[in-house]
Amino acid sequence: MKHPNVQQLWDRAVALLDGEVSEISLNTWIKPMEPLSADQGVFILSVPNDFHKTFVEQYASLIRNALKIAGSFDYEVRFQIGHLDPPVQNLNYEPKAASVRNNNGESFSQTTLSRLNPQYTFDTFVVGSGNRFAHAASVAIAEKQGGRNFNPLFLYGGSGLGKTHLMHAIANFICANHPVKNILYVQCEQFVNEFIYTIRENKYDDFRSKYRNTDMLLIDDIQFIEGKEQMQIEFFHTFNALYETGKHIVMTCDKPPQSLASLEERLRTRFSSGLIVDIQPPDYETRLAILRRHAMTNNVSVPDDVYEYIASNVASNIRELEGAFKTVLYYSMLAGPITQDVAREALKDIIQPSAARKITAGLIMEVVSNAFNVSVDDLKSNRRSKEVAMPRQVSMFLCRSLLNMTLPQIGTEFGNRDHTTVMYACSKISEELAVKPDLALQIDDLKKRITG
């Protein structure tokens, strides 16, 4: 029987947790739980299903601290599925996959949840110019599963750019909002290993039941089926079975379908039949946003010049950016407060001194066009709208000030313009710098990005 003060104690604890966790996490994971009892120093919370229980366990210490403050007593926190004792199992959330076992006795019918990173959600994904389309497509698929819109979704790009994060975010979103859906996430290497075991043990029916009776199939690093003829045949039929029944397929790869040279043509055309999205390395602004989010998550204060130092020197992918930030964070625990000097020392073996970046008119135009959201072709065109004229004048000014190019040379770079046009542009920007502080800051920022 529920203690009469348990609900009040829980309500006070929830109020304390507001601000300690994100609003989405509070509404999705904390508030749906119900307090059952607080007997013998154990505070028991009811959760709706096994998925919820597994996810919310990461908040156990936060909940314990909140209860301690709210009730002046240090409770042990436990989670129970349902309201009965013993806990009720949520049968609807059990996966519909067949119970195939490998040679280590491990079940292939593990829930997709056990393979998902609970931190990989849409809420924690930093959106920038290089991944905005991929993020939007992934959200659309998560919210409206099934059908042939965006089916299949094929995300491709280099390592560490967020493809796996988006895959996990799709699965986490659906599992949280539609727990009865059978969502199957698997890395391609695991898929291949399961198929090899299936061949050896002659368990084709179990394997096909698992992969063809799912509501959504998400396969990471699909390039690993290249060169595996029998595997490709099996996946071809699995793909068709899911597609023809309106089930969604999401794949990630390190290159576009057309570049999978040793993939069967019929598979390549199917991969290309849906939505193909390229994920690009994060730009400077996105790298800064990622670093700021990590600082907020770790509850640390970081000076702006440290953000700028890391973001300017680690540009290849998000994984390396996060690694560099963690290195600085842990190093500062020994070296003292985080400063740019501390960051330089911490990353001295990671960020190697390199030759000075070669600055060209093309590089200047590329950086400026990205900053003003226009194309390089626009800068070279005859368009005279304010949206294009202003960044064109800034580009000309930077070519003059950073490269000391002659007016005719600049005019040639910008679509064979007359030198008087270039002279006017440079003079105009110089005059405005004296009276527009915001423009001066913007020019300084552009110079930092251009010089690296």
C-alpha cells in the first residue's frame, strides 16, 4: 500500500529535478514514473516497461539526491515495472525476433534497446549546415514510420560525423513514443556474423523471421556487405520483403550507393531509390556549438578563446572534436582552471604544428559565402541584390587586405570586373568598419576562419 506522504515527497523531488535534466528528459522519463512506497529506506518507483526502466536507471543518483533534499533522508532508489509485486513484465515490448543463438550461446533476439546509446537522441544532436538535411530527414522518419516516403533513407559520410547518432536517435525516439513497435538496429558486421552462423546451423527460417518481421530495420555501415555475394542475395530479399510491406529501412555508409563498386547492381539501384543524404564535416560554428554543449553537459565553465582554439584546430570530425575537449577537461583537473595555455599543453600531442594555411582568393570566397549563406558562383555573378553585393564587397576587401592583391587581379577573380568596381568595394568596407562595430567583429571572425 502506498505511504500517504510518498506522492508529496516524489512531487518535491520532481520539482528539484526540473533544471537538473532537460525538459524532454523530465517529461519523457521522470514524470511518467509513479511512486509506490518508501519503506525500510527503499524508495520504489513504478515504470511502464522494461525499456523505460533500462533508460531511467542512468538518473538513479540524481533522483536519490533529489529525494534526500526533499525528504531529509537518504533513500535507495529502485525501479519496478508495473504496480504489482513481483513486477509485471510488459509483454507488448518483447521483440518479435526469433530466438536464434550463436556459438557462444548468446541470443540474437536481444532487444534493440540493449544496442542503443541512450545519450544519442535528437535533443543532443547539434545541427549545423553540414548535417541539417540529414537531421530533418531522420526526424521525419522517426515521427512518421512506414510508407514509402524517404524509404529507404541512405545516410553517408566520413567517420565520426554523426551518422550513428542519428540512427540511434531514430530508434530511441520510436521506442520512447511507440514502445510496441518492433525496431531493429544492427551493425552490418553483426548482421554478417549472424548470417554466417545461420548458414552453419541451417537456421534460415529463424534468421529471416527476425529481419523480415520488424517494423523498421536500421543497419549501420552497410558497406561491409561489399564482396559478400551470398550475403547480398539474402539482404536483397530482406530489403524487398520490408519495402513491399511498407516497412522502413535506414542505412548508413561511408560513401554513396553509386560508389559501392562491388555491390550487386540490383541492390545499388534499390539503395538509390529513396532519399540519399550526405553528411559533411562540421563547420566552424557547428564545432563551437558542439563544444559548448559538452561544457554545459559536464557543468564546466570554459573561456571563449579555448572554444575557438579547439574548434579552429580540430576540424576533421565530431568524434575527434569531442575527444580533444575531454582531454582538455581531464588535463585541467591536474593543471588548474581551463585556459588557452592549458588547452595548448593538453593537446600538444594531438594538434601538431603545421605549415601555415595557404590563403587564396578561392578560400576567401568560400569562407565568406558560407558565412553569408550565398554561393561562390553568386559572388562571381552579375547579381546586384544586397544579399550578394555585401558579401562580394567583403570578399574583395579581404583579398586586398590579406593577400595584397592588385585591383585588376581581384577583378579577374570576381568574374572579370573592372578595377574601379573593386576599388569602390574596398573603400566602402573600409569606411563602414570605422562606424559599424558589428561589421568589424564580423570581419575579424572571417579572418580567423580564413587563416585557420
